[in-house]
Amino acid sequence: TYLDEITENAIDIEGYNQEEPTEKTITIDIENNVINFYYTKRTDLSYTVKYIEQNTNISVLEDKVVTGQTYLSSVTESAIEVDGYYIMDPTTQSITIKVEGNVITFYYVKRNDLSYTVNYYEDGTEKSLAQSKTISGQSFGNTVTEQAIDIEGYIKKEPTEKTITIDVSKNEINFYYTKRTDLEYTVKYLEIDTNTELAD
């Protein structure tokens, strides 16, 4: 009705902050009866970047949280290299910032091209007593166990069984040995022509 006084309040709009005043009153005229409320985009949003081992949901890196983001802005992240893992495609991702659910996830798989070496050394030295053994095709993070081998003339030092976890490098198992000291020898006194023993 002409000359009626009416009051309106700004409504909530996802992703936006209401600007003051959030309540306005007008008197109804013949025309131009418009109430305008103004909004600014929220700038207090955030997004999270996750680095996950594929098929396990195990984090290979701590989540990265980026705050101070503006509603509907676009952000791009690239995956980070992690020792022992391959990055799965895509290695770069972009998202548009919403009020919630702003997550970028990169997936990784363990390297399976690693190896380990078993060495057999004389104790106190780096003298090799047998050919080293290298086992390839190993996966990062796996555990492997090896036993010391028998080497003629030597005694195995404890421990004779060792376990390591496969890393990106320096995957070595070293076993150590000491010379046997329980051996004996015999002296014989023989006649040269007959091999007859001449004395005990």
C-alpha cells in the first residue's frame, strides 16, 4: 500500500558476508521501491592437500592446510616428491574454493625397483669371505630377513639372522665371521723310501 513502511533483513548467502546495514526500511512510493543488500565474498576459507598411498589411505606426508582463501577463487597444487614412492597421475590439480569440502588428494605407490645386498665379512675388517648377494625387485617399506651362510674355516658371529626394512638406498645386511681356532695338526717322522713311521 502506498506510503506503507516496510522493513527487510538481508538473507544468508553461502560463501558471502553481509555488509552493513543488514536491515533496511523504506516507505512505499509509486515506483523505485527497491531495497539493496550488499555482500562480499568470504576470505576466511581454507583447503587441504592430502598425500595418500593408493589403496591404503595411509598418509605418506602430513596434510597441507592453506588458510585465508577467497570464496570461488581457483587454486592449483602440485604433488610433492616422496622418497620411496611414485606419484600417480595427475600430478597437478586445481579446485574452486567452496565453503567446505576443499580437498586436493594426490596418490602414491611404493617403488618396487629397489634392491638389497648381503655381505660376508671377516670380523673387524671389510675383507669379503664370500661373494656378496644382491636381491632386486624389492618394494619400499617391505622387510626382508637373511641368514648367515656357512664359510669353511670360519665361525659365524651372532646375530646369524638379520632383518632390515627396504629403504631408497643403503639396503645392506652384513654378517661377520671369525677364523676357527679349534683346529689341530699332526707331525710325522717318516723314512723317506718306505714311509715307515720312525717315531710317535
